[in-house]
Amino acid sequence: MVGPALSLHGLAGSVPLQHLIGRRRIAGHNGSLYFGLPYEQGGGEYGSHLTFVWQQGSWRYAASLHSWNPHAASLRVLEALVATLKTPQ
């Protein structure tokens, strides 16, 4: 299970760069969806990213995509991206 924030922190090491939006089922995978802090708020290279993290067997996977408005459109693209990934069964 993935915790409340990805283990990505700012240079100071104390500010989580991505915050949990919630649990989701995307392309048949149960996982956690995160949204990154905007770049100008310290989000860095993960700024405004949607990141989906899931586990399959002993492997953990993550797919990340820079989000844009409307964010629902970004989420649909992320879902399509995850659907194309080949993971071991």
C-alpha cells in the first residue's frame, strides 16, 4: 500500500512534492492518485503532475503526466497511458 504522499521531497527534505488525491481504479489497476505542487510552489520537475501508483505482485509501478486544465482531460490521458503499459501478469 502506498502512503499519504510519495517519497519525493523538496530540497529541504521536509515538504512533500505530491499530495494524495485518493484511491482509484485506472485501467484495471487499483492504486493511488497524486497531484504535484505547482512548480512555483516548489513542485520542481513534478510540478502539477498527476501520478498514479499501483502494485502488481511484488512490483510497484508509477505513471506520471503533467496536468493541464481541465484536469479531467489530463486524467483521461493518464488513464489511456496506463492502459497501454505492459506489466507481467
